[in-house]
Amino acid sequence: MFGEKRCYLYIMASKIRVLYVGITGFLILRVLQHKAGETDGVTKRYHVNRLVYYEVFRYVNSAIARETEIKKWRRAKKVALIEAVNATWEDLAADWGSPIKVPKADSSLRSE
């Protein structure tokens, strides 16, 4: 439903697959911050800037519980979670923040 508050659990990865698990209320903004290197610590140091997995929650406490659960997992289980939905580790936000290309209007379609 439009206007409903949502919370996101997300997993970011570097090209060499260093992982970061986090939660946010604004997924697009948070991912763009990672991509721009605006986050200090491990994500900036290891260039963790590729969104490889996310889940959507209605309640923040559910997202926090899921984040806590996943952070306790061994790396192999996190990798299996990612690969279950994103086998090739594609960046799910590869073109977020890119300018939108609007095609030019075809002059032959103009009405007189």
C-alpha cells in the first residue's frame, strides 16, 4: 500500500565478495551512499558497493531480528542465501542513480 512505512534488510558485497549486512528505512538512499563511498569503516575500506540481496519488512523490529539472525550466520550460509536468488552476484542496483535517458519525440508523430 502506498505510504506504508517499510524497512529493508540488505546485503552489500565488494567485487572480491567482502559482505556487509545492514538495515535501513530508505534502501535507495542507503545503497547510493555505499556506492559513493560515504560510509566509513569496512564498507569504504573494502569498496563494498554492490547490492546483492535484500528483504522488505513492514515492521522495523522484524528487520532488526532478521539482521541479527543473519549476522550470526557463518559466511557459507550467507553466500547460500545470496546465491538462492542472485546466483551470479549481480549488482541489483547497478543503474540506480544514473540519469534517465528519455527518447526524443519523433517529429512524424506530432499532431497538427
